[in-house]
Amino acid sequence: MMQYGLLVMGAPYSSPAPHSALRFAHAVLARGHQLAGVFFYHDGVHNASSLMAPPQDELNMHDAWAELHQQHAVPLDVCIAAALRRGLMNESEAQRHGKQAYNLSPPFELTGLGQLLELQQRADRLITFA
């Protein structure tokens, strides 16, 4: 049994990376392997936005990642620096920066690059989707 980690760097709906990463995650789990976590970096942080509202006939990437977490307890870490640059923040960061709203909430968690290094150490393989 292998332990995988995923690094997602592509934005939903403008890059195939998040869709490929999600399909890979399900395939890994279906084959009995483990998923140590998913780290969203660069434009990949947009996958964590709770304000996405794609057409009903398209996959809602935020909800699909959240469902993966709910079903398999996969940590969903979001790079805080990349997220703040792109306007994604949780409630505490919104308050800290004087913003009236926030668009990131559990199961997604704002973390630093240290979490990516920990994921790389825990996993047998870290697969990048960019």
C-alpha cells in the first residue's frame, strides 16, 4: 500500500489539473492506497472558494474536494500566501485584514508551505497537477 500526496496548482474551470487530481485521488483510494493530503498552491487555491457557482451540469470543484474530505478524511491544505494574494480567506483572516466577507471555510484549511514539506515527507509519492 502506497501513501500519496497531491499538489494542485491549476485553477478550476481554466485548467484540467484539478479535475485530473480529483480523478487520480479517487483512483488511488479505490485501489486501496492512502491519500496523505492535498495541498492547493498558486492558482490551485481557487478550488477552495466556497463562492464558486458553476452551471448545474458542471462539477462543483469546491464541493467535490469537500466530499473527498468527508468520505476519506483527506486533509485539504491551502497555501495562505497564495490564497490571500488571490482574494481567498477564512473568517479570521478576513477580520484581520478588515474585509467584510470570507470565502474559505472547513474542510479547507489555510496553512503555510511547511505543510507542503510535511506532506512530501509523509507521502511515498507527491504528485503535482499543474
